[in-house]
Amino acid sequence: MASISIDFDSAKNEIHLLGDITALQKNRFAWRYAKDYLHPNVADNCIIISVGDSEPFAVLSNISSMLTKYGFSESQGESSEKVIQDYYEEERRFAEFSKKALHIRNNECDTDEFEMFTQSVAENLTARSLYPLQLLSAYHMAFSQNACNFSVPGAGKTSIVYGAYAYLHNLPAENPKHVDCLLIVGPLSSFGPWELEYEECFGRKPVSKRLVGGVNRNDKQDYLISKYPAELTLISYASLPSLQREIGFFLRTNKVMVVLDEAHKAKNSSGGIIAQAVLEMSKYSKSRIVLTGTPAPNGYEDIYNMFKFIWPNKNVMGFEVNQLRDITITGDQARVSRLIDNISPYFIRIRKSDLNIPPATVHPPIYVPMGSRQQRIYDFVEKKYMDEFMADGATDTSSRFKAALAQARTIRLMQAASNPAMLKAPLHDFFEDEEFPIEAYQAIDDSDVLKSILDYEANEVPAKYVAAKQLVDDILASNGKVVIWATFIHTIHDLKQYLESQGIPCQELYGATPVERESLDDDEFIFTREKIVKAFQHPDCPFKAIIANPFAVAESISLHKACHNAIYIERSFNAAHFVQSKDRIHRYGLEPNTVTNYYYILSRDTVDETIDTRLAEKERRMTDIMENMPVPLFDNISENLGDEDIKALIRDYVRRTKKS
């Protein structure tokens, strides 16, 4: 039997095959495998295989399997034997580490170690006391260094990160766990909250750097390769691919805790450029943290990149991405349980019921009769679209075209129920990121109705505006503040103008509201999201009402310290945005006697009523899932529009028309 000896050259990161290499080359199948998968070079009676970015043990295992399969005997040199021994020793240590991480997750901590951690956090997180579950989560994060936190919105995930960071940052510089600084990757709307939370946790403003669109590309590159970075660096997911090389240098040069905030935004498991850029960062990060309250919005495959990021060289899930997709489709509970068991040491989750927040008051819907002009327009639009929905196959949204058309028609119904003036503009004026069929733009073909739409704003104030103004008056009279949630940008602008004409100063929060470029004091003349939120928290704030869009700001911002009232003048079928918007004023930190109020304004006998019913059903299901599933799987429950929503629209329409 031909014999091959195997050595590993650690200096060159190469594996050398010696011995009967001529026999190996003459073995047609073995040599084809080697060329296809190992890419060998031959020199001086030696086959040289470059390890590259792979793990040496993995390459050695492939070589060993090949030799065994094709009838060669093998012998390991001292260097390759050490690689194998080191690998198994590392696996043993990782198993012990994982077991301890699981104990911490289950609140089975080493008392002395936890006390030392608690004391360090108390000394270094000088302006914030973490509640017990936050402290446990921070301890799990600091011990693991690489961890996921799937706690619900409002649980204080930012404070948990700062608790873990305070401990790791204040370890001696020679300690292998020590970190120098933080790199936060998240949506632009999260930058202000991270900076404000830092100040509230540490009692001082952070030295921070925002790598945002307004910063020159060369300045970004210069910053990332500089010797003295800020303690807090913030960058959006969209900016990662173009700065990948410089970020790699930044991470190799500094001891960085990298935090993926709202990590579901980088869940693409099919090789998207943002997901790839995120995974590339994991190679060089000193500490890797994943934060999201919705880790698996559509399927278990959504968590693949999250655990691949925190442990890039370990298969902690025990499943590949295609297997995760299959688990989602089949709902195989045995494999779900095995998956949860596998990943349990590496994530922690605080449920909303754990927070002991005073229950919110959901007031009965306020049904508003539409004005005569709006009623006529709505009746025309509703009949037109409901007839089309009830046509054969109209409730089937399986094709992309049908789904887009159904979405467009439903949006037009929502606009007619809120302010018919919106019907005169094409849909892309309201939703820049959506593509709608041309049929949606040519929907109104009755000249009298079209004239009523064009003249609407000059002749009638939408009934919802009047109802909202009355509610705002009552809230302000009680010395309260209020956030008004609207779906359409037109409504945000129009309602602000109307309320201010009635003597109620307001501010807008939506996608186009600018974020800070650098620091919170960047430009005093630009009223940014951060400045609006910060001013709103102040008792002497000149405006007591904010009009916001849940699509843009339902994540990240916190209003609960100053505002305990929310009015919904418009809602869509998207339950995720709805629930997230509610959490802006109902989250941890509320005083025990705080009363949080939700008000829903609905145009009577319209799509609003269907949306109200469907959102209540979806929210109940989402709450049940979030309270009872370790990794919440919403299975498309939060999508904008589905077949069940359209069926509900038809049922309600038929019921109303039969009644009339």
C-alpha cells in the first residue's frame, strides 16, 4: 500500500504531502479530487496545499478522508499531529465554555464570579442600574464575548450591551477579553439612541463617530485606519460593503466589540453583499454581539447568519441553511427542539411579561363618520376594487404581480378612508421603495369622482383630522404629550399643518427627517430626529405632539419617559410595525402607576375596521409566539398583506353592503 506522510508548515500556512506522491498523482480519482478541492502545487517531490482562510484541521481532515478512500496509508508528522491535538483540545474547551454559558443563561451562575461582575458594572456604569434580568444578560454577554440577545423591544438591550462593555473595557489591557471600543452596525435611526443611552449609562457624552452618508468617503477611510478611533463608532448596514477593507484593518488594529443592532436586517442567507460584509467582519472582531427582537421573522433560516457571525468557525446550530429552510416548511418539532438545544448556550431572551411594565390601556376604537364628499369617493373606490377582488382568483396573491396589484388596491382604499386627496398622486409618491403595477395609477376613471378628488382638500377637512384634534386637545389639557402614528407621508404633513392652524405645535418624525451627521451638537439649525426626541423629553418642550411614521421610526427611538399617549390615525396590515410602534411608549422604565393610552381612530364602515380586526388577531398571535417560543417564528404574520387579509376585506364588505 502506498504511503503518504503529512506535515503542516505553520509559518507558510501550508500542508505538505511527502512519500509516494507519484502513486497519488497516478491515481486518477484521488488526483482529480485533489485538483478539484485542494488545489495542490507540486515541487521537489512534495505536494503543497495552501490552507488559506480555512481551518488547518478541516483541510487535514479532507486530505485524510481522500487518502483513506483511495487506498493510501497515512502518517502524521509532528506538526500536523499538533494541529489535530490542538483542535480536539479546543473542542473540549469550547464544550466546557458552552456548558458554562448555558448555566449562566439559566441563572445558575458562579456566585463569586457574578458578584465580581456586578461590582464592576456598578463601579463603571455609573449612571444606570441594571435590573436583575438585564444584569444576567450582560453577564452572559460578557462571559461569552460572542452572544445573541433576542429580547423583546423595550427590554433595554442597549443598556445590556453597555453593561457587558463596561466590564470588558475595564479589564486589564493584557486580559484576553479586554475590549477598547465599540462598533455599532444598525439603521440610521439607531445612532441617536445609542449615543443618548451611552450618556444615560455612563453619565458622560460619548466620544463618537458616525460614518454616514454626509461624511466624505476619504474621511471615512482615514478614520478607520487612524491610530486613535472614537470609543463609539456607528455605521449603517448599507455602508459596510464599500468600506470592507478599511473596516477589516480597523478591527485588526483595535480590540473591538462589534454590535449588530436590529440584526434581522442582515439576515440574507443566500449570499447578499451586506450579509457577506457582516460575516467578513466576524473574522477580526474581539467580541461579537447580535441584537434583535425578531430573529426569525420568516423562517429559522433567518438566524443562520446571526450564529455564523458570533461563532464563524463553529457549527453551533448543527444545521445548514437548507436544513433550516426545511424545518421552517415542515415544522418538524423534533428538529426545532434540537436546534433550540444547540443554540441555547449562545443566546438569551427577555420576554415582555418579564419586564413587569404597568399594563397599557387600549381604548375602544373611535368610529368617525366620513364627510359627504369623502363618503361618495370612498364608496366609488371600494365598489370598484371589491368587485375586482371578488373576481376569480383575485384573493390569490401567490404571484408577484397579483400580490403587488392587491397591495396597490388596498393602499388606495386606505387612502380614501383617510384623506381622498391622496388618490390624485401616484403610489410611488407615498412608497419610494415599492413597485406597483400601472393599473394602480389608472384606477379612477369616473370624471365626477375624479373632480371630487381634485377639489377635496379645498372643500372638506378629513373627519379623522377633526377627531384627532379633539383627542389631542384633551391630552394636552391634562398636561400630557402624544405621538400620532400615520401611515402616509401626505397625512403627516397635512395633519401637522391642520393641527398647527388650530394652535397645536407639532413635529414630524419619518424617513426624511434627518439624522445627526456627527455628534448631537452638530448643527443647531437642523432639527434632526435626535434633537426632536431629546426636546420632546424636556418638560418645557414647545411642542407636545409628534406625528410619526411606523415604517421609518417604529424601531430604536424611545418616547416612554415623556409620552404616555399614542393616537393611530392610520394603520396598515403590517403587525410588526404596529407592535413596534406601541413599544415606543410602553417599555421598561415606566413608573408603576403610569397609565399608557392607545387610541385608534377609524373611518366608519371602511377598510379601517378590517385592519383593526386583523391587527388585533395578528397581535394576539404575535404576543403568544413572543411569550412562548424561545426563538419567535412569525411565519409571515407581520407582512403587509396576505390572502387572509383580502378575504377579511371581502367578508366585511359583503356584510356591510347586505346590511345596507
